Amino acid sequence: MPILPINHIASDPTHRSGQPRVVGTGITVQFLAGYLKRGYPVEEVCRWHDLTAGQVYAAWSYYADHQVEIDAAIAEDEAHYETIGRSLKELPGYEERLARMEAEQSPVKEGSSD
């Protein structure tokens, strides 16, 4: 019986540091695994990232086959981001800049003249 490959996932050391990704995109399996882990439906992921269900399911299948290594990479990234966050909080004026950014992003209140 012939085995039919599904050619939605590629890994190229010159693109995204060799992380497995959806062919023709920069979207990594690791990134899409986050949606799976959080329980997002495939239809939403497809719509948000202009992917086919086949592409998303291929990424999730690849993740299932390589879960230990991808989860380790996710944990490493989260630790790195946490370190960056702590460093940012130590910068002078951090709290003021954060408050200003949050104010700029807050929605316009109903009935305002904006």
C-alpha cells in the first residue's frame, strides 16, 4: 500500500530558524500548537490566518508527533518573554508609559464626541 505524504509542513534552516512551518507561510507549527492547547476551533484559526483546515490539521498532527520537543520550545520562549517583561518593568518611566499606552488603546466611550 502506498503511503501518501501530506506536504503542508516544511522545515528550512534558512527560514524561521528551521522551525517547522506551514508551507508558503511564516506560520510555525509551534505558533499553531498554542491554539490547539487553548482549545480554539480549526475554523477560527483558519479564518484568522488565511489557512485551510488541511494546513492547520497538518500542523496539529505534526505537533502531536513532536509534542515533547515543541512543548519544550514553547516553555523556553515563555521563560524568555517573562525575563524580558521583568527587565522592561525595571526601566525608568515604565509605569507611566504603560499607563499612557493603555489609555490610548481604551475604547471610546459611548456618547463621546470622538
